[in-house]
Amino acid sequence: MFILKKIIPLFISPVPLCLELLIAGLILLLFTRRQKTGKLIISIGVILFAIMSFTPIPDLLIKPLERKYPPLYVKTSDTNLDDISSIKWIVVLGGGHVPDPNTPISSQISGATLVRLTEAIRLYKKIPGSKLILSEGKVFNPVAGAETMAKVARAVGINQEDLILESESMDTDDEARLIKPIVGEDKFILVTSAAHMPRSMALFKKKGMNPIPAPTDHCYKNIKTTHPSDFFPNPGGLIKTETALHEYLGIIWSKLRGDI
């Protein structure tokens, strides 16, 4: 079931989906007499590709996910966290890693993980006595993501005694289940990508936990100026669309399973 959950979304991600349509249409054009059907399928593939990579459309998809929870501030003059003295735990959810010893340690975690870890360390430095809980298992790697994140954290000066590793999880539901025995009923800060935060919060709360959201790694930016690329399809639009679809599918799946 886990493998299927990981594979099925790949077939309906923007690039594979459009490519599947284009190939199907091309096969019909080249090897059958169903020319109109082939042309229609190819047209749908091209239109979908344009829609999913044209910035305004992906922004509409991802904005509701990313803006559900505001950023977390802990400055005394600009704070939305009432009592930082009660916070002992800062949980960081991993976002992928590739433990290649031939690259710097900062390149062995994904961009999303690096941003999440950076935000967690920022909060850690503002909350005396807090500890970082790094969460990600091996999934399809020989080394757990938590271990790779810990190496990065130590490389930037975080003490080993302030790092707690959760190295067994395979997905976000696993992370919630395995972190609960660590934090118990304590309030804790939950750091993950903004688009991933709604599903993460729902999964953690379903297990009776008390997370405080600290979203980061935002894809949607409310930029007041206009850039020429805004009027053209671009890879950034495809990334936003894929991220949004992945989260919406994850929410639907979790609801069907009764996890949220």
C-alpha cells in the first residue's frame, strides 16, 4: 500500500500527466484511424501543460494551503506566540534527502528540508532551553533523513544534546505517531513547508497533540511588481501545481482513511 501511495501520484503529476496525454494522442495519430480523437487528446495535453505552468493558475491552487497559517514570530515586540517559556520542543518534518558522500552535507538534503531546518534553527535560537526534534526515516534511502538533518544542524553549531532524532517514519502520519511519545501533551512548534502545514496540523491534532504551526518554504509570494515571466508558462508554475496537487490528494487520502 505504501509503495502504491508513492507511485500513483507520480502518474498524475503535471509533467507525467501531460506527457501521457501527448504520447496517447500521438499513438492514435500515427497508428490508428482515430485522427480526431488523437488530435483532441494532444490538444488537451498541451492546454493542461500551459494552464499548470502559467503562474496565476498554480498560485490560485497553492495560496489557500499556504495562507491557512501565518508565520510564527517570537520577538517580544512582534509576536503571535504568547508564552515562549513553555515551549520545549521544535519539531522539524523532513522533506527529502539524498545522502551522497561526494557532495557537501548541505546538498544532501532537499531544498525544502534545508529551508525547514533553517527556520527551526531560527526559532530554536530565540527560545532558550528548547530542543530540536528532527523527523524523517529512510523511506527509499539507506540513511534516515533525520540523521542527515542532524549532520547539517551540527555543522552550523547546534549542540548534539539539543537534537532528538525520529528516524523510523515513512510518511507524515508516521511522524505524528512516532513523535507523540516524545512530546506527550506538551505544546510544541511544528515546522514544515507552508503548503504541507494544513495536512500536518490535521494529522498531529487527530492524535491528540498540541502543535503550534510555524510554516516556511512558501511557494506563493504576494509580489506587487510584475515580471515578464508572469506572462509565460514556466517551471516554477509546474512545481507549484505539483506541490498543491500532492497536498490536496494527501488530504483526501487521509480523510478517506480516517486519519484526519
